Amino acid sequence: MNRLMTPWGELGLTRFPEDPRDRLRAWDAADEYLLSHLAGSTETADGPTDLSGTVAVLGDRWGALTTALAAPGHGPVQITDSFLAQQATRLNLERNGVAPGAVTLLSTQDAPPDRIDVLLVRVPKSLALLEDQLHRLAPRLHAGTVVVGTGKVTEIHTSTLKLFERIVGPTRTSLAVKKARLIFCSPDPALPRAASPWPHSYSLPLGIGPASGLTVTNHAGIFCAERLDIGTRFFLRNLPQRRGPERIVDLGCGNGIVGTAAALANPQAEVVFVDESYQAVASAEATFRENAGERAAAEFRVGDGLSGMPADSVDLVLNNPPFHSHQSTTDATAWRMFTGSRAVLRPGGELWVIGNRHLGYHVKLRRLFGNCEMVASDPKFVVLRSVKN
């Protein structure tokens, strides 16, 4: 656990899930810059920001902003796409003695507050997610709403500022401090309020197995929301050919096309779609319903991987693990997915993984399962299969 000094006191904060080997902090210079501005202790501020009204925090990555504002009793509303960010926030509130009821935790799929007096935006990696959320939140703002964004210099682009300007109102930025920058936006009630253009849908090409010709729905922020990425395309061409009643998990499901293809290839299967992203699970459900109808044998779970699922309850796990966590490259998420898969698989159950060749997942899978077979490969990707003995 690391200690964050805020204008209102010192906080102990960690990421979620906690890993003693993880040296990454639950905040960065962008969070510190924003908190200092709100307290009126930077050159960007004319004085402390009035936080007595409804304060909404969009995109808080590990709960640092929400916890810092909740500790002195400002009662913010957190809006996030990440289940892990919500869990981190809950735990950080608890370890700092803040009652859970002091904060409202919403997902990006929930209805936002009717009126927002202060909107704080941690700029996300996905410009599409920012666009979608600004469209959803803009009608809740008023002429007096204070809107402040924050991010690393490398995260704030001209396109970011234009998005604030087009959807919310006149926008300017601060000077950079410790490679972080603030965004100041003045809501313009006269701007025309358009609906969010998300979600997007597109049809898949032929020649990719049971997914050929299907319609994919992507909510904002989903990886490769405008087209099918080449890794998933390769995976779809090499999915296991199985028949009969079984329980399949599409782990890290994204838009759900892999699990949907598996369900269509084996109508007797029950498919569980799992992701830590609320936007992803909403996309997966829309994709599945569009192509498979209202089949009862499907479950959609937002959560921390496979935690909470019974041991020895799954026959097949299909997995395309991420190897980035915000700006950090890490295999920690993949390892948790692999260990979680082994725990829930029945004896004889299989984990199928698609990954870039250079990531070396075969080494981890062989260490964990005692076996690993390369099912298919091309110059960039490999499909690997491990069996729980």
C-alpha cells in the first residue's frame, strides 16, 4: 500500500486486485494535479472549488479521486466502466475509514445523476468512451457546472479538447505539471444536445467459421469497436469443434463474438460471458441476442475474471487476455485468467488461448497445467490449448 498526500489529509491506497509484487501506485501525477486544483493550491485555481453540490467523477481508475473527495465528506458520485476500479474504490474507502454510503458508485451503463454541479473527468484511453459519456452527461450539466478534466500529457490530444468543445462548451488547458495537464470546460446550455452515436454495429465477413456473416454490436470503449481485430479473426477460424451439453466461458469477452460463435456451433452448450468492463458485457449481450435470439442458456457477468464461480464447473474456457493495464504492459491479468480458468475447469476441461507469439503464454500454461499444445499459428499469433488433468 502506498500513501497519497492530498490537500485534505493522507490516504493509504492500493490497486485491485492487490498484488504484493505490484509496484504500481493507485494514482499518478494527473490525479494529484486535479486534487491540488480543487483545493485552490495551484496557479490554475482562483480559490477552492465549491464541492457542496453534486460532484461526479468520471473514469477514476483506482478510486484515488473518489476516496480523496469522500474522506472530507463531499460524497462524490463515481462513474466508471471498470468493475476492478469499483472494487478498488470500495476497498480504499474502507481502509481509510470512509463509510460505503458516503459515495455512490455507478457504471457507465447506469443512469447518471439528474443534475451535476462539478464534473471531474479522468481522460480515458478510449476517445470513443469519452465521447459517449460526455453525450450522456452533458444534459445533466448547467451553466454554473464546474468541469475539469485531467490526464497525462500523452493522454490529452487536440481531438480530446475538440470533443469537450463540441459536446460541452468552450475548452482550454493548463500548463503541464509533472507531465500532467488539466482541461477546463465551460458548459454552454445553448449547444444542441445530440444523442450518443454509440453503440456501433457491423457485419462480419465470410470465411471465419461459425461467426461468418454475424452482426457485432460494440458499445463505446470496446477494443477494435469499428472492425474485427486480426487476433480475434484468427481465433474464430480455429475454435474447438465440440458438440453436446457443456458449459463454456468466454473470458474477457469483449463484444462477445467468440462466445456467440461457440454457442452457434454447439446449440446444446451454455455460454457464460465474463468481462470486467460494463461496456463489454453490454456489447456481448447485444451481440449474442442479435445472432442467437433469446436463448436461455447464456449468462452475462461483470466481475473480476472467474472469481466467484464454482470450482470444477466449466468444460471449456475461451480466452484472449489483455496485456495492457492503462499505460502499463503487464502479464498479471493473463496469469490471473489462467489460474482462474484452471480452478473452475472440470477434470478434462480445456483452456484455449489466443495470444501474440512473443508473449510466451505457452511457458505459463505449461507451468500451470503441466501441458500446452499449439493448435494453430501464423507469423503473429498462436492458439494454445491446455487440459486440466
